[in-house]
Amino acid sequence: MALLGSDRDPSADPGVDFYRFANGGWLDANPIPAGYGSWGAFEEVGRRNELALRELLERAAEAPADALDGLLGDAFAAGMDLEAIEAAGLEPIAPLLRAIEDDPAAALPALHRAGIFALFGWYVTVDHDDSGRYLLWLVQAGLGLRDRERYFDPADDAVALRAAYVEHIAAQLAHVGFDAARAADVLAFETRLAGLHLKAEERRDVDRTHNRRTPADVEEYAPGYLLAIGAGAAESVNVENPRLLEALPGVLAEVDPEVLGAYLAFTVVRTVANALPKRIDDEDFAFYGRRIRGQQEQHERGKRVIDAIGEDLGEALAQRYVALHFAPEAKERAAAMVAAILEEMRASIRTRDWMSAETKLRAEAKLDAMRVKIGYPDRPRDWSGLSLGRTTYAANRLRATRFELDRQLAKLTEPVDREEWEMPAHIVNAYYHPSLNEIVVPAGILQPPLFDAAADDAVNFGGIGMVTAHEVTHGFDDQGRRYDADGALREWWTPEDAERFKALADRLVAQFDAYTVLGDLPVNGRLTLGENIADLGGLALAQRAHARVSAGAPAVDGLTPAQRFFLSNATLWRANISPEYTRTLAGIDPHSPRSLRVLGPVSNLEAFREAFGLADDAPIMRPPGERIEIW
């Protein structure tokens, strides 16, 4: 894999706009395709993976080799059968709609068992106090505009969006036989719910979101709910937002049952719209696709069905993908790179002058205990008990969701399975799990231009190496650092070290708060803090690890190894993003805009300045005394 000169913009000054210098040629040559809200390196890899997935799904649909192929083939065939979807009409969701009509309040458990999370939602995850057990979480959910702030923003574009949202609600209610005149009331009801929701940045704060309650506590504001969803085995429950859950009885006592019914019916529709007849699917796209994501047209049908199968049968799809598209040597090369980065993190811990010897020892113990999973799970998941039809797409999706939720509930009486992955292996992403203290790098992201087993170290350390280092750093960001080596949420830092860390983190908040996108749209430095710490620390760790392993390496195409490292990293974040999608992400995404994931970190790195021979006062660089180094 080469770093192409045509991808760069030689007219741009790397000391002023390194993002443009590294990516300008590519950005100009790659406008956003009509079916997308953004297009960049991650989307490129995702699209290539989708083509591979489509090929194997078509083969499974035509001539399944075994039961797993049969499951995937049936799911794909049903999703592609538009005539059958039209013929089924509303029948797949009719039982839910009838339950809402009969008694809206009583319908909530049935909706939640189908994965339709109105008012609030739930899931099962590892217990933050004991990583050997599972814990049921009740979480805030149910807002159609997704971003809480859009319900209250007085700006003209937000007012226009809310007006369009009312029209959208009315259209979808009419499609399922509910009173379209209630659409404005649904918005008012959601606005009241939004007022009880935590802000996006508040949801990152473990002190706000970790609130253990007994089943008896839950019974006070949701009588019979735990038993009704099948969670009677829960010995305790975490309530993400107690204010919301505790206020719901009063809210529901005051709302007109017809308004509640309209809200619930609309929530059903927007949850499963892409599996319903064309009139509903098209209306969903008109609002969420065009207005929220800035897409010019729908994704082609095959991609949308593949995305849905990824949600419903992700591990099954990934099992087939890795067998065909992930070579053992790729895993070996990635593992060696991760080992180098972990050692660099160890060196970083040992050399932090703001951290005491006591906390350093505990930090090293956490690093020693950190597990690394690369490629794909060693043990395939069992899908026995799930059957799908070839002409029942919406019913299939509901059935698969119910199957998964049953699986989650069954965990409540089982020990934690540490071999399980929380992301299918074909996905172009990676993650750190704080309660398990592990990083996971799926096969889907270990693909060019993010990773190439045949490429030189500079390209790989700047690409997937930085991604891996980013995930390692998440174990020591503003929230990840709160978990100890065993994944327990407890205070293991000395008070003085914690305050010094917070002071550094606050400086990073201020740096990103000062950025804007689209001219006047501010970046939320508090919402993006964890990812900004991981970007800054990940780039620094990957750079130092690369410098160590590449000592003496020759220049390539006139570029030093250090220059190639930073250019490779910049290509990782190249992307064109629609204004609509940019605005959406600014309110809900804990990641900074992609250009700032390049410009923000490098502005603090002396190694970047040296690599390109920039002056200390180059416009891209923060003044020496203001540069931030955490890890």
C-alpha cells in the first residue's frame, strides 16, 4: 500500500493546514456519493467489505452450504424481496399496534421485548463493580430527534427541523392508521421527555450514570416492569438517569392516552421503517436520510439489507467474512504492532512527571492485565433456536431482535463470558471495554488503507497502529481511568494525581471548545474529551513506538519515515461530510470532526513539528508553553 502523491495538495502549507496538505487531492476527487452522508477512509473500507459480504450472502441465498448459510441466506433473500414486503404490509407490526390501541401504557413491556425502546430502554452488560457478573441497565431512550438539544434550540434551522419533524410524524402516523393530527402533540411530549434527559456530555460521566438500584426501587416507578420483560432474575439494576425514570409515572399520569398512543406507534414505525412497505421506508428516508444525514438518495437496497443483517446476525455474518477475507499473517503483523504500542504505554506511564510512584504502579498493573483481541472470536456463536423466513423481512428483524434480547436476559444468571465480543468482526471499528479491561481490533478494520500486512511500518503505525494506541489510551482517559485492572469502577488514583490529570484534561477541553465547524458551529470539548485524549495519546504513543521500531529506515518517495507516519495518520481521517450530518454529529458524537482529529493532536506534538521542519511559531502549532501532553 502506497501513500499516493495525488492524494495530497502540494499547494497547502503543512505548517498551516496539514489536513489539507495530506488529503486535499483525495478530498477534491472524492465527493460524497449520493447514498451517503459522509465519505472517507472508513467508508471506503466499509464499502469494500460490503461488496465481499454481498457476494457471500448471495451465494448463501442461492446454495446454502450449511445451517449458518441457510440463516444468512434467508435473511438476505427476505430483505431483497420487495414484493413480499409490500404484500406483508403492516402485518408484522400489527400485534404491537393493536396493543397500543388497546392500552398504550400497558403496551410498553411488549414493545421493549421487541427492541422498540419508547420512553426508556434496557440492555445487559458487565457489572461495573464485579466484572465476573452481568448487570441490567435501564437507559434513557425514545427521542426521535436523537439529539436532546434540538428540542430546545431557538436557531432558525432547529425551528425548521422541528416543523419538518412534525410533518414527518404526521405522515407516518397516517401510514399506520393513527391520528396524524396528534403529530404536534407527539413533539410536545418528546420535548417534555427531552427535558428530563441527560445532555450528551453528561452521559459520559460515570458519576452521573452509575446508579445501582434494587428491583424494589424499580418497582416503585415501573410496577411489574422487570417481570414483564423477563428480567426477574436481576438482583440489582443500574439506572442511567434516575431523574427520568422517577419522573415517568407523573408524566404518564398527565399525558392524554391518545397522545401516548401516537408517540408509541410512531416509535414502532421509526424503529422498523426500513423493513416496512415503500411508503413508510421512503418517508423515513426523506426525514432521517435527507434532513438528518444529508444524503441525496437512499443507499442501494443490497447495502441496506447487509447493514440490517449486520445488526441482527452480525456474528454469523462476520464468521463467514473472516474465513474468506482475513489472512493469519495479517493477525500476526497486527499483534506485533500492538505489543510495541503496549510497551510504549508502559514507558509513558513510567515517565509521567505529574503522576506519583504509587499511581504509576497501579497503572502498570492495569496495563499488564489489559487483554487484546485481534481479528475475530475463537469460538463461534450458537444460533440454534432462531429461524427466519425468506418472505418475512420485518418479522425476521423483530424475531432476531427478540432472540438477542432473550440471550441478553439469560446472561443475568451466568458468569461473564470473557471470550465474547461486543462487535462483529467484519465491522470497520475497534473498541476498549472498561469493565473487562480489554481492547478489541476486528478483522474488518484491518484492511487497506487502514492496515496492510505488506506495507512498511510508517504506514501501518500511522494507520491502524494509531487506532490501536487510541483504544489503549481509552483505558486511561477521563472515564476509562476510573476503572481498575479488574474492570471495577473504583478510585485507584491518589487525590493529587487525579487533580493533576483533570487539570491537563481541562486544558484539552479548552483547546477543542475553541474550534468551530461550518463557520459558527462550536465543537463540544467536554463531550469529545475522552476521544480527544485518546486521539492525542494514541498518536503520541504510536509515533514513539514507530520511531523505536523504524530507527534507520530509509526515506520512501522522498519522505522520511516520520513524515510518512504523520501522512498515513492524516489519511485515516480524510472525509467529506455533508453539512446536515456535520450538525447532527456535533450534538451527539463523542468524536471530534475528522479534520480536527488530525489538526488538534498534531498541534501539540513536537515530533510532528520536527518531522516537517516547522518553526516553533508555525500557525498549526500551539505555542510551546501551551502544548498538551497527557500520555
